[in-house]
Amino acid sequence: MTSRTIAILAVDGENYEVSGHFEGQKRKASWYTVTRSSDRSVSVDKLDQFPTHDSLRTLMN
């Protein structure tokens, strides 16, 4: 399993780093982790789908 940052999303003044977790040579991530950029805290782990701005707003409230 490998992990790499695939996006930075700015939502309501806060930046979130989205990391994809990949098995072997697969090009599609098995799951996603969202980390708050300001304090590096993990906000959401093991999302099945890539998060959208709207889904992040819902998850963070």
C-alpha cells in the first residue's frame, strides 16, 4: 500500500490535503484521507470516494 497527496482543497477559508491510498500498481485509490493543513490533524480517514467541497463542508460540521 502506498500513499500520496493528490489534491489540496480550500473550503470556507481552511485548506485540506487529500491523500490517496493505492494498492500495488493500481491507478485508482482504494480510499482517501483528509488532513487539515493548518495543524496536520487527520479530519477524515478511509473515505470510499474522493471528497468534494460540499462533502467536506458536511463532514466538518
